[in-house]
Amino acid sequence: MTHTFYSIDDMLEGIEKIKREQMERKEKALAEIITKYDFVVGSKECKYKLMEVLPEGANIVCSPYIENPTMIYAIKKFDITDLIMGKRAESEDKE
């Protein structure tokens, strides 16, 4: 049986690599979220907290019509032409 020994520097380097990969995945996920969704919140406090978490460029709107001030609604963005083209394709398939 062969044992492999790693130095402290090797282990720290491995940990840093894992941390870097996790941060990259988190940043990628957040970037994807802000491109696909807009956010509606029920209070200015909630808006500011969300602004701290999401990257710059996120569209966050505060609405007095949301009952729960800590509730966050993520509204999916889509292009109306995608919806129209989808309906058109459905109707052509039925013919």
C-alpha cells in the first residue's frame, strides 16, 4: 500500500482552488439570475438588502402592493416575439 503525503502548502492551494471555483459558480449563477429575472419587493429595506446580494445591474422594484415586506418576487423576463412565435408554431401544427 502506497501513501501519498501532501504538504500544508499543497492542501492550502487545493482549498483556495475549491473556494475560487465555488465563487465562480456563484457569480455565474447570480449573473444568470439578473439576466433572466426582474425583482419586485415589498419594502425599501428589502430592496437594499437584495441589492447587497445581487450584482450590479439587477432590476429591483419596490411596490407598496406587496403585503409581506420581506417577500421577493422574481419575475421571469422573456421577449414577446418568443411568445408570439410559439403561438404561431402551435397554430400551424394544428392545421
